[in-house]
Amino acid sequence: MKLAVALLLAGLLSGGARAEVVEAQADGFKIKQMLIIAAPPEKVYGAFVDIGSWWAAEHTYSGNSANLHIDARPGGCFCEALPDGGGIVHMTLVNVMPGKRLTLSGALGPLQIAGVAGAMTVQLLPKDGGTQFGLLYNVGGYFPGGLKAIAGDVDAVLTLQVQRLKRFVETGAVADPKATAKP
């Protein structure tokens, strides 16, 4: 266990902003997202668990990010409310260390309908007056066509979300100003 934590920390401290598929095979993949956020870890943690404020609506089942919530406690839910009392459990929190780390268990998006298991760890470390934000998502199991085929798409979605989180923490907005700027 200590070795796994040490390897995760070493990976999180080894550079600037990066998003990558670290490994991808038919039966699993590992994705790593790392960047610096100009805010203390406690603020980044608070924003992360306020997921409905920054997650992209196009990557929800309901089409409305406000329907997302994280109950930040062991056994808590990263869930989405649906009309007529319905809902989705996206992931379950298995390790909660406020301001430092969250580990969630589950499969996101199209992975939910396959025979896979996923573990996502979010690590927050103080760095240069801000936060070294690291996200590691390991997924393994059965997916039609193999998990290697979908790893890049999952990485792209997580990259989008992490960029939105960074903008939300640093500016209070989630839209990319470059995407809306007129030439």
C-alpha cells in the first residue's frame, strides 16, 4: 500500500500540466491528468466536490450539470438526479481525506454498461502557493471491442473536465474564453 501511494505521489510531482493515457490494453487502461491550479488545496477540494458547478453538461445523462453532486464521505455518492425520481450512481467514494485526496470507485459514462471496474484517485498537494492536482483513473474488465479502443476518448473527456475545474477554481467561470473570443 505504501509503495502504491509513493508511486502515485512520484507521478503527480513529476512535471507540469499533462494528460495522458499511461497504458492501454484490451482488458484495461490507466489515465493520468496533472496540472497546477492557482489556489490552495482546500479550495480545489471544495470546488471538486461541488462537481455540479463545473462538470460539462454534455457529459451528463440529464443534460444538466446541476443534477450532479458528490457526497464527500466514505460510502458517499458521485450521483446524478434524473427526472421522475430517477438517478445514476456514477461512482462511490472509498477514501476521503478533505483537502488532500479522494478515491472513487466506479465506471463513468459508457463504461457503466460493460463489465468493468474503475478506481479514480484525486490527489491535491501544495505547490508554489497553489495546488498540484493529480487524477489517476484505472479501469479494468470487459468492454466490447476492448478497453484500449476507448481509452483515448475517456482521456479526452477527463482532460476537458479537469480544465473546466481549473478555470472554475481560478476564475469562477467554466467557459474557455479562447473558445468564445471573436477574431
